[in-house]
Amino acid sequence: MSTAGGTRAVRLATRGSPLALAQTAIVAGLLEAQDRSVRAERVVVRTEGDRRVDEDLERIGGQGVFVKEVQAAVLDGRADVAVHSAKDLPPLTPGGLVLVAVPERADPRDALVGAPLDALRAGALVATGSARRRAQLASLRPDLGFVGLRGNMARRLERAEDGTVAAVVAAAAALDRLGWQRRVAQRLSSTQCLPQVGQGAIALECRSDDARCRALLEQLDVRDEHRALDAERAFLGALGAGCTLPAGALARVAPGDGSRLELEGMLATGDGRVVVRAKLSGNDPQALGRALALHLVHDCGASSLPEWAEA
């Protein structure tokens, strides 16, 4: 973070996709609104996930392929803040960084573009690159067909709108942030399709030894959103490398009790024939996430499913 003429320049590392840039613009606006001496600057980074856009995410590394280079830009001093879609973050923060702030979360749900779920005919093709979405939708509608999906959001939605597929599944927050609300045919409830960990949230990291930047980011943090994300990430982390099952989780503040969180988690077989769900509540986000993961695995039988492989 540099200072010149009474103005502090804060460099925001981000991917260059339209969605990532829209999210970074939100963060820049928040920073500049809460401190008029701050001027936010973008540092655009190309990640492995961006370079290998036509390859399956699970094959090239899954979670983390959209964040490692952004984090590296902060660690090596090219930028001050890493701006992430929280759903792209692995469960553990790399050494030298700290996840300081989670601003107000957008709609965490999944959405259909093209047609609502009930309007899809038997055998209709639904495009999604997410095993989690595919498994849950297949459980609801085993008569549907599914195809993979990669590329930027505009390219994905075109597949539904040009008739290549009957529907495309996307994050509702992404469509909202791009101003494409009118393209949404249906927002799926969390009962229908439990979201990916962190979906709809923006996560802001800085170097752990950067006290000035950390203090600045702390002013953007929404405590309840941060605690919810911590619980969801703890759930994912507790599943460990031994879990190859599609997984989802969503945490919320318990109604009428601002200190307690409710966390719902899901594990499923890839074909959606078995979907295991459970909900727990607690005060400690990390303990809650770990407890729910262990409950699903050991008490609800997820460890006996074929896709479960010991680490």
C-alpha cells in the first residue's frame, strides 16, 4: 500500500473475468466509500483455471485453480489485497496470508437459465460443470441428461439461450453482479440444491504482516457473514482429501439468536442416487463445521458410499 499526496493506493489482485472484475469493483467502492483517502487500483492476474478454460476443473486441480496466482501476487508484493469468490478458496489459507474480511454476502443459491426445473421435459439436457449441482438435480429429476460446462459466464448462458441445451446452472450471485437477473428462469431453493461452500460471498485476504491493510479491510468485514463462511470452510476442510463425493454447505445465523449458527451440509454420490444431508447448530464456527462433517461421514453413512476413498 503506497501513499502519495495524502492518498493511499490499495492494489487489489483479481482475475480478469467480467465477474471477477465486477466483484473487485464492489470491493473498490466499499474501500473508497469508507475512507476517502483510499484509491483502489486493480492488478489483474491470469490463473491456471483461466488459462485452461476448456479442461475439466477436477482434472486440472479443482478448488484452488482460480486463486493461487492471485494469492501469489499479494505474497510477492505486486498487490495488497487478494479479491476472491469465496467458493473458489481451498479450506486452508496459505502461510503469510490472512482472510480478513467477508463483506455482505449476495444470494448464495444456484439458478437455472433457460427454463425452470419443472418445465424441463424428460431427457432434457442441463449443462453444469459442477458435480455437486449435477448430483442434486439428478436426485430431483433422474430423467434429465447432463453435460459439462466451462468458459466465462456469457459463453455458458449462450448455450441455453441458443438451444444447445435446455438449461444452464449458474450461481445466482454471479448473475446478479453482472446485471443479468432477467435471464434467470428459476432460483433453486437450498432444499432443492444446497450451494457450494462460500457461494455468493467475497473473501478478502492480505499479508499477515501488513497491519495497515489489515486494519483497512477489517472495516469491511460483516461478522455474521465471516462466521458463516468459517463454518462452511471448516466443514469442507474436515472432509479431507479422502472425500471424493460432491459436497455442499450453507450456514446462517440462527433465527432469534445472533450468537448461534445453523449449518446444513450435503454429500452425494455422483449419479445423485444417494444424497445425505444433515443440519447442526452451534456457537463456534470451526467446531460446528467439523462436527457436521464427521456426523455426515460416520453417523449418516457417507463413508460407506462408493465414491468415499480413504486418504
